[in-house]
Amino acid sequence: MYNYFLTASMMCADFGHLRQEVKNLEKAGIDSFHIDIMDGRYVSNFAMSLYDMAAIAKVTKLPLDVHLMIEHPRNNIDLFLKRLRPGDTVYIHPEAEYHPSTTLQKIIDAKMHPGIAINPGTSVETVREMLRIVDHVLVMAVNPGNASQMFLPYVGEKIEDLIRLREQMGFQLVWDGACGAERMKEYAPQGVDGFVLGTTLLFGKKTDYKTIIDSVRRLDFEYLNNEKKIKVEPYMS
């Protein structure tokens, strides 16, 4: 069994029963909860809100993994930090900020884990200096803004580059988007530290969360053979 962590993409959860979804995932053995915040400006979609994030933080003691897909996050970062807990992770997109290192320092000062999210079209070289000051790097395998997108193959080379830099820079590498069985079987053995699970493997299935999470940890995806295509309405416009 490989040593990687699994975080649940809560924009894909059933918001009619959000508290129960959190509790069920917690009991099933999920490691953390991934919260996608979208402002309709940095990305064209709106997704989870500040208050959705705060509600989940009240329900669980597990870490939150907050992905800010918003313009100029430094302008509003304090609104998020005061509702989070030490040990939570906050990702920003470097392209969304004039001085991203300043925003990352605010996250560090709040005793949280600073992270950057790297879009498919963003090269590793453009964020290389920031890799030394972050704890986590979220690699987007799809363009940000929507769930259920196709994997962009050229992202694989970027992940290989980041795996080589990881020991030197001291960050954890997390996969986000189009996280399916083939991708996990290929990149978990290479050393990706964590995977964000959405509709491809976790949500909208007949199989219970514990069976799924245990299976994913073993890279055993037989449960998918018993699944029918289920239309999932994630939290998005």
C-alpha cells in the first residue's frame, strides 16, 4: 500500500445533507476535506463560499484543504484565515496576485500550511522560487473552474519535474482534477503525496464511502465495474 493521502472534493458532495456527508466521509477514513472557493472572476464559475467552508470546519476536526480560485486573494485572505484552524492548508494561484509571497506569508503567520495551485498552462519555472516557501503544491490536471473535465496529458511531464524538485524544496505534491484509476495507478507509485477525489472515483457512486476509500488506498478499483453512470449535480452553476 502506497503512502499517499486522500482529500474529498466537497464541491461534489450532496449539499442537501452536507453535515452527514462530512461525517460519513470522516468515518470512512478520508484524510481531509478539499474546499473549492470560486469567485466568478478568476474562474468563470461560482462554487463553494466562505460560509460553506466555515460550516465544514465546525463539523470536523480533520484538516481542511482550501483552494482559493479568486482574484487578489490578499484582499480577503483574513476572512478565510480567521475561520480556519492551525494546521489547515490554504492554496492560492500565483497568477491571481501581484505579490503572492506576501499572501503566502500571511498564511504562514496564521500557523497554516501555505500552498500554491499550478494551472495546466503555468510552467514550473515561473513558480520555482515560491516552491521553497510553500508546504504543498496543488497540480491542476485540468483547467480550474469545473468538475468532470478530461485529463490534460501534458500535465504529466510537469508532475515528473515537480517530483524531482520536491526533495530539494521540501513540499508535498497533490493531484487535483480528473483523478481516475489510470492516473492514480501511474502516479501514486511515482511518489505523488496526495490526491483530490471527486466524481470520478468517490462521489455519486452506489458503493459506500468506506469501501471506495479502502479500495483507492490499495489502488484496487474493481468497485467501479459495478457502478452505473450516475448523473451528479455538483455545487456549481
